Amino acid sequence: MALRFSNPSRSYDGTRHGVWFWGYDNAREITFFVEDRVLKNFDSTPGSDEAEMLASFDRHREAILKIAMTRYVDGPHTLYTLH
């Protein structure tokens, strides 16, 4: 089965400076983390607070998910960082 992003949840991590989101391959949960600097490449002037980073993620969700799908490889890895 292919990677799916059926869970729309995302969470900002101010300590690591990025957004966590989750995909599923069959019953396996795959965790993704996209760094703030990646989000800043999508928006020329996003702020750096949680609300602004989550809004940037939401605006560019489809493009971010496409990037995540290209990085995902079926196997033992369950954590991917997009940087």
C-alpha cells in the first residue's frame, strides 16, 4: 500500500523549530518533521511564531506532502526530516 496522509494533524515544535506531521503505510505510522527553514522557502515573509509556522504549513501542505512522499522509502525507518 502507498503512503497516505489521512491524519490532518500537525504540531509545531519550538525547541526543534519545525512542524511534525504523520503519514501511514498500511498500519505503520510514519513521522515526518519539516524544519522552519523549509517553510520559509515557501513563504518569503512568514513569522517565526507557532501560529505563523502552522499557517505556512497549512498553505503549502500539498507541496510538503509531495516532498515527503518522494523521501519516503518502505522499510524500517519511521522518522523522516525534511530539511
